[in-house]
Amino acid sequence: NEAAVAAKAILLTEGVNIEELKFIPIGASNEVSSVAKAARCKDFPIIAVGLLDGDMTKKSNCCILPGSHAPEKEIFLALRHHTSIIAERLGKPETSISNTLELTMTVTDHHKWPSYFAERIGDSTDYVWEALCRIWAIHVLTDENRKQFVRNLLDEIE
């Protein structure tokens, strides 16, 4: 689900209408690539593309998120340098955001970072993760990163 939210943030930032897209959590990368491979069959009932984390290698009928880590790790590491933007977006003091961000990244399992961070600042995980993904898409990714992701995704769909 975290990868889907990150992908949506990129698509929205690039002005892509996502109303007709549906993101379905599948599981681990091997499961995603298996379903994506099956989706290439002309008898598959829908057009489907797998979405893989930035630390994965390209697979048939899959699109990879920008970066070189899982989305949680990629986004938290990148946003260390954008605490004022996060603070403004979430309506929290910057020192609180900065300290909580650093504390969050000491948690061993990066999959827990969004919920850990959200709990500590007193907001819902979904709200915070969507905000962080939008900030990442707008302020961290380059225009070319975003455009390339959109091109890759649309190429896989066509």
C-alpha cells in the first residue's frame, strides 16, 4: 500500500488522472511480478501492471518506483532535508518533525516508519503518509524522475 500511495503522489503531481486506475496490494515483489506476468495474457480480465519498490530489479510488465530503496526508506531518508515543508504541511513545529523523523529512522523495520512517525506526531498514518509522499514527489524528485516514472507506467499499460 505504501508503494501505491507513493505512485499516486507522482502521478497526481504530473497531472495524470488517476480516477480510472486501481491500486491493489498484492504482497512481496515475487508475488507482484507473478501476477504482473499473468496479466500479460490476453485472457486476463483487466489491464494490470506490477508496481515494484526502487530497490528491486525490473521485471516484465512491472514499473519501478524512483529511488534505490523501499518507498518508506526512500522517502524518509530524502525528507530529512525538508523538515520545514513537512512541518508546514502537517501544522507541527519543525523541531518536533525533525526530532521525530530522526527517531523514526532508528526503528529497525522500515515498514513501520510511517505508522511510528504518525503516532508520535498525533495524526493518522494514512494522512501523514499521503502528505509525505506528495512532499517527496514535489520537492525531492526531479521533473525527469517523475516524467520517466509516468512514461514507464504508461508504456507498460499500452
